[in-house]
Amino acid sequence: MTGFILRRLVYAGVVLVAVVFFLAVLVKLVPGDAVDLMISSNPGLTAADAARLRTELGLDRSAVAQFIHYAERLADGDFGQSLRHGKPVWDLLSERLPATLELTVLAMILALVIAIPLGMMAALRQGSAVDYAATVFSVLGVATPGFLVGILLILLFSVDLGWLPPSGRGQSLTISLWRAIRDWDAAVFWASLRYYAMPALSLALVVAAINARLIRSAMLEVLRQDFVLFAKSKGLTRRRINFRHVLRNALIPTVTIIGLQLGFLISGAFIIENVFGWPGLGRLAVDAIHWRDYPLIQGTVLLSAVLFVSLTLLVDLLYCVLDPRIDYAKR
């Protein structure tokens, strides 16, 4: 197991180095730069001033030179200085990361709460009205963009009904949950959750639709296996067979997709965060792109890549929990 983890960490390092290099190249391909925006907002800057600023900011270097310089700073734990905010990039990322992580985790939990029961019922009642309803839900969930769902939810629950706030975050969900448990006051938790409800649902619907269909297909395949027939012949209850044997084996391919979907949710949150005015990494990245804030763009993408690579490693380790036959120590 240790050898497998070390190999995966080496692979992860190679991937992150490639991400840093391509970021340096892509940044050079973006038309315009931060100095052009400064000139447009301050006509008093001369061409000499612009050239001096580009030299000070390192914008006149080649892509390879920028990559080497950025990699050296990363090795020292320095993500650089934001051109727009004038603050260290890591400080900005650490401020926004909790909001994105809370929203992403809540969206995934909500997606699984919807997908697992729906996929199970569709598989156990194949050809029934429940199965057809699950199919319609899956098609609509995949075909409808998350930002469109978000706008429709705002129109319904904020504009028409006035039940939920249309934008903002409110208090941290984790902190409010702790205070609600400590004080035994559900109103504290709801005051925070109401800000999370619509953005999390917008992100969760697509993931729930995909997972519901995947769980249905996996369970139908497992139900045809010989060990399920053997469990029935032993007199085990249907509930125990479905949950302990069928669902557990069906979740193995699903876990792979879930790990990838968490990365998808982090990237998909970039759009949803701007729809709902959510103070997370997505909104920070869009503002950074608008202002050509290259250090902040690089830091945001690199942090997203680190999270995605970490999730794939965690998924591989979860295989051992779901299926004891998988033993990485032999690899």
C-alpha cells in the first residue's frame, strides 16, 4: 500500500508540474495584459511607464522564463502577489476556499441522497413507472445546464415566493452547524443553510442524474450474479441482500465517477458562484481573468488541480473499503 501511494504521489507531482507549465504558456496567449487595463483606466500612463511596469511584473519574459520563475517561487511556498488586490495570492485563496469546499461537499451529499434511492428503486422495479420516471429525471438533469437551473430557482424561490436569498453566502455552514448542535437551536443552522440551498441544488441535479442512471445499471448487472441467487437460497432477507451485497458491489464503479464528479463540481461551481454571487474560488477566478491578474489565475487553477488529484487518490483508497479483494500491496 505504501509503495502504491508513493507512486501515485510521484504521478501527481508530474501532473502538477505540467499544469504549471501549460498555465505559463496559456497566460502568454491571452490577448492583452494587466498593464493594458491600467492604461485604459489611467490615460496619463506613457509608453515608457507601461514598459517599466511590464518589466517589474515580469510580463515581458518568455513563457519558459515565467514557468521557471513561478516554479522557483512555488518551491518556496510563494504563490505570488495579486496584481489586482495587492495581497498575497495564497491569502486570497485561503479566504475563498472554505466557501467553495462547503458548497461542493453539500452539493455532492445532496446529489447522493437523490441518486442512490432513485437508482436503487429504478433497478429493483425495472420497467415500472418509477423506472421510467428515473429515466426522465436523468435525461432532464443531464440536458439542463446548471446555470439555467440556478436562474430558474432564483426566479421562483427569491423573486416570486421570497423564501430564499438570491445571492450571498451568510455564515459558514460548518460553524452554524456546530453552534446549532451546541445551543440546540435549528434556527441558527437554517439561517445559514438557506443561502446554500439553491446553489447546492443547481450543482447537485446534474450529478444526481448521472449517478442515478449509473447506480441503476450497476445494480442490474450485480442482480444477475450467482452470489445474489446464492444469498436468496440461504434465506437472507431482501433488504439485507439489496443493501449489503447488491448496493455495495454496485457502488464500486460509482465511486470512480463520484471522485471525478467532485472535481467537476469544483470547476462547475465557477459558473454557479457567479450566478449566485457566491464568494468562492469561482468568482475569484472570473474576476482574476477579467483583470488579467496572472498570479491569481495561476494560483486558482493550481489549487483546483491539487484538489482534483487528491480526490482521485482518495477514490483509489476507498476501493479497498468497498471491495476487500482489491489489494494495492500486491501491485
